Amino acid sequence: MPSLSAPPSVTTKTVPRPAPDGMGNGLFATEAIKVGEDVLHAMTPFVAVLDSPRLDDTCAACFGKRQMEGTVDLKACTGCRVVKYCDRTCQLKDWKFSHSKECPIYQSLKGRVLPNNARAILRIVLRANHGKYNAQELELFSSLEMHMDKIQENKEQQERITLTSKSVKEYANVPMSVEDIAQYAARLEVNSFNLTTAMYDRIGLYMHPYAALINHSCDYNATVGFDGEELYVKAVKPINKNEQIFISYIDTTTPHKVRRNELSERYFFQCLCPKCSKGLDTAEDRFLESYSFESADSETALETAERQALELMKKASESDSNPAESIKDLESALHILHATSAWPITRQPYASIRDQLILSCLSASRFSEAFIHAAVRYLRIDTVLYSPAHPVRQVHAWVLAKLAIYLSQSFETHPDDPVRLEEYQLNFHFILCFKKLVAGNFAQVNREFVGQGLDPTQLPAQTLVRQAWGEIGEGGAGCLG
């Protein structure tokens, strides 16, 4: 399959081949790959754009990488005022990549900002029509599934793609037909990644046609991460030579029914992976089997609790500007699930609510509370939801350790001046690239303790952890779970 070989900007230990079970093409290992090693590294995206809310606080060229390294005062493009950059270096880089073509279009919109998918399609169309892609990249992109027949069955989705394509055609003023642009849009829709920071916060969308050849499994052996504009696929399980590479397109910590619905609605397939073949016999669903329903109303009570918790979670996300209110809503959500006496702390949305609560506590400078929830998350939840090498566990371990250091030093803070964790010199590349796994991560933190003259075994934070476990052991954990 020479036409689907990796372009020069990609280094990889894979080769494309037809995949079994009707999965189209896939990537297969050309050699044995150890846990933590690179499966694939794409140095430049085919297209990457920021989500609209992140245009004000994230560099549109390095996607926040340089901001993580120190304080940066972003400057808006003097032409369109839509995108912002760290400095002239970032500005010139993005100008050369694509912004020189789109800047006049943004100016003509007079303050209106296109949605992220429209900006991404516009960028692809402009780059393609100005010869910014080589033939190999375009051939790879054209080989991707677009599921146009399935999209046409969804009237709302079809209308959205058609409207976007007509707008891009008008703005770009290129000889491409609306139908061809719509095919670009369809491929982008089903093959893009969530562009994230090193802390796995979503900031935009990203597409690379070679990486998009990787198929999905809820029982995946690799994960995707980003270091600015660079994409990394890392092994989280040992991968044998000729074994297919799998990543997860969705959050696989959710129950079986949720996963299947999301994959069907967004990606148009039914997952046949080993995890899905177990049905409800997994950690995400098994608790239902041990729960004795006294009547049909009992099952409804669980569904009601889940709905109420999700509504509070949504409300909290909408009130981010008021962390105290968000904390109240999220704590209420945890209490609702806890009150069912049948909801494990590892079952969603319990875990996601706690993640959001930790962030809200940090925003409100309530660091002791954040520490307690971070300890519960890392020691009780992550061990069930993620493999030891998963990058999310690495990030959560670092957050817990940094909070322990912070609390041990008894820093004085003001509620209006919350501490930002990234200011404490995290080596994000260390986490992203799996230079060390869990043991190494804690070794790094231990060195940080020792370097500051602290004994990590004698921290006040240790008392907080013991107190939290005491509450859990006595069944009085409340919102701790």
C-alpha cells in the first residue's frame, strides 16, 4: 500500500494495511514496541485550529506550548484581531503555514468569528488550493473514510456540513465545488482528534491523515497526546510486531451503552473490541449486577440520580467564573450519586464530576479540598479506570504531588489570586513523552522535596490523606465517595 506510506514529517514504527472485521485500513507495528515508546510522531499537523473560547488565551501557532514554559503576554494579529501569538516568531510561523491566506477573510467578517470546524475546513481548502500540501498528504487525506451516506441520513448533520461548505466556498473564492468541500468537511468530522494541552485539557481540533488511519478499540494499546503542534502516539501496553495499533476515539471509562451510542452517532460503527464483547461484565457496568432492584422504580431512581448529577455538572461548567458556586453544584452532584448507595466512585459520571471539582477547588484557592479529592482520585479511581502507563495517571500523580508540596510549605494565598499549578515548573514534556512512568514521576517529585529541604514522609498532607481514608473506611466519606 505505497500510496498510504507515512509522509516525511512523520516518524513511526508502523505500516498501513487492510484491517480485519471490516475496519478498513489500520496501522500495524513493524517491530515490537515497549510501554512508553513512540508508536508515531507527527511533527506538523495537516490542520489544527483552536476552539473559539481559546482564541483569546492560547497562541494560535504553538498552541500554548511556550505559554507553559513561562509567562507570555499574547498579542493579537494586527490584521484580523482574531488570533493571538506569543511573539513575532510564532506569528511568522503561522503566517507562513496558512494565516496569510485566511487573515483577509477574517478581516472581511468584521468581528464575527467562524466556528472551529469552519475555520479548519477553510484552512484545508486554502492550503490545498495554494499548493501547501504535497501529493502524498492529499492522497492520504483522500483515502480517509467520510461516511457521507450515513451523514446524509442525519438531516441536521447534513445541513450543517452543507451550510459550512457553502460559506467556505464563498469566503475562500476557490474553484472547488461545494460538494468537494463537503467531502473535506465529512472527512474532518470523523477523523479529527481533540487537540489538548499537556494536561489533557481540550483547546481545539487537530487532524493528521496518517494518524487518522489508527482504528478504535475500547481496549486500546496506545494513546494520543500533544506537545504544541506535534502529535505523539505512545504505547500503553506492550505491542508485538505485526500487531494492530488501537487508540480510543472516546472516553472508555463510560458505561457500555454510552460508549456504543457515542461511537455509533459520531463515527458510524459498532465496536467489536474485547471490552465491548463483555457487555455489562466490566468495571464500568458490573455494579448493576450486584444491585438488588426491589421494583422497576428502583432502577428509575438510579437513572434519575444520574440525570440530576449530570445537570448539576453542566450547570457548574457554565458558572466557571464563580468557582464557589461551581463547587456547591459539583458537591451536590457527588452527594446525589453517593446517596443511591449503589454508585461506585469509579463509575461515570462520578469520576468526571470529581475531576471538575478539583479544578474548581484550585480556582477558588481551596487547596486542601483539592488535595483530598486528588488523593482519592489517584489512589482509588485511577487504578481502576486507567492502566499504570496511561498519561492521565501521570498527570493526576503530578497534581497530587504538587499539591502535597504546596500544602507542606503553607503558602499564604488570597482568594482573588489563585495559584496556577503550571507556575511550579512542571516538565510537561516529561509527562507527555513518558520519559519515566509512575515510579520515575514520583522519583522526580521526591527530588523536588529533598531539594527544598523537606522530608516527604513527614508532611502535614500525610495527615490529610490518613484522615480521608479513615472517613472512607468508616463509610462516612460523603462527597469523597
